[in-house]
Amino acid sequence: MNLRPLAAEFIGTFVLVTATCGAALFSAPAGGGLVAVAFAIGLSVLIMAYAVGHISGGHFNPAVTLGLVAGGRFDMGSAIGYIVAQVLGGILAALIFYAILSGAPAGAGITKWNDFQAISNTYGGPKGFTMAAAVLMEVVVTAIFLIVIMGATSRKAPAGFAPIAIGVALLVLHLVSIPVTNASLNPARSTAPAIVAGGQALEQLWVFWLAPIIGGIVGGILGRWLQEE
């Protein structure tokens, strides 16, 4: 069994969640806002797609893995291993940032940084969008993301530019969806902070598995049809 693709998915997702936690916990409340988070996530995927994408395909996301299965680009038999590696990589990154946040100066308050509940994917409550709105947003943006991936990695697309298209697409889609759901598009990204935050984030985590996976499958099928594969 070749463990290198699994290691690449673990490392790639670790870096993605590192970017998410670092930007959302510290940069966003310090003045960077959602733009800082969107750039951190989009650029982290772009970077790691170039760094390890040639080893594993650069999924870093269970919804992408299953979307590529639906699009005929990936073997279902390898999907479970990829998803486990992605989730474990994300959880490790969240645990490291939990340790870092635990070392923050006492008494500085939430105005200087966020907590894990604030950066998790949730819906509802006095200031939250409804579950239906959250599901619709996650399905649509993840489907668009898979259409971009399917097109950018097509044999007909210009060689070598796929990571740029994919990273920029992820950046844009986060700018669109962060105000609604904190932007998942990725069950591994959602699981990592929810494990640390507990409470509402963990209770609602199933939505941020189901909706992105549905979107990924829809996008994979549409992308396959558009590319005539």
C-alpha cells in the first residue's frame, strides 16, 4: 500500500486548517476581517496543490474526493482512506491552535481574537441564517467549486494552471459564503474546529458534511458532463 498519497492529503488538509484557524482566530478580529480568512484559505490550497498535488491529486476535502468520484476522476475504493487522512490532518491543526490559543494573554478579551465556536460552521440563533439557507449556500458554492476543479484539471485545460484557478475560486467562494455559514465547502475543515468547540458547532456538524458532499457530487456530475468525459 502506497502511503504517500494519504500523507499528502493529511499534510495538505493540515495546512488548510492551519490557515483557517490562524486567520479566523487571530487575523480576522485584528482588522483583517473575512477577507483575511478567504485569502488565507484560497492561497493555502493553491500552495499545497503545487507542493503535493502531484502526489495525491490535492483534494484536501472529503467533498472534493467524493465529487471527483462522481465525476469519474477518482476511485471509490481509495476515497475512504483519503477522507480519513483529511479529517485527521484537520483535527491535528485545530488541536495545535487550541494549544496556541490557550497561551494567549489573560484578560485581553474576545476583541483581540476569536474562539473556536466563533470560527466554526453554524446556523440559526438570533443572528444566524436558517438551516435551509445554510444548506442551500453550501450546496451551491461546493458545486461551483467542483465544476471549477473538473474544468481546470481537464485534459483540454492549459497545463500547470489548475492550482491557481482552484485557489482563486476557493477564495471567491469564501468571500461569498463566510457571512452566511462561516464557509465550509469542506467537511474536514468543519470537523476540526467543531471537535474543539463542542456545543452548537458539534451538534450542527452533520449539516456541514451533508450539504458540501451533495454539492460536490452535483458539481462533479455537471463537470463531467460539461467536459464530455
